[in-house]
Amino acid sequence: VISMCYENKSLVITTNLQFGQWNHVFGDSILTEAVIDRLIHHSHLLVFNGESFRYKESLLQQ
């Protein structure tokens, strides 16, 4: 999907993992490097620091 969208379409990915932790998701360091390389080329990274709204709301529901 990322390869098909690369330089052709917009793609939004949200995660609470740092790039260094993505190897655990993809299980292969070469694949992970290729994915990150394509994602950050021509991109805008938005980093939000602070408490998770969804986590906070889930605690209120208990």
C-alpha cells in the first residue's frame, strides 16, 4: 500500500510508536527502513506530546 501511494497519493498514518520500534511491527529491518524512507520523503511529521485523549477517556468510563 505504501509503495503504491508513494509520490502519487496522500497517506496519513497515526502511531504512538517511535520509528526505532517499527521493527517489531514489520519484523524485518530492511523492510522497515524502506517503509520509513518512503513515508518521511516529502512528508510533514506532526509530533504530539502529552497524555493520550483516548486512554484518558477509557479510564473515565471504568
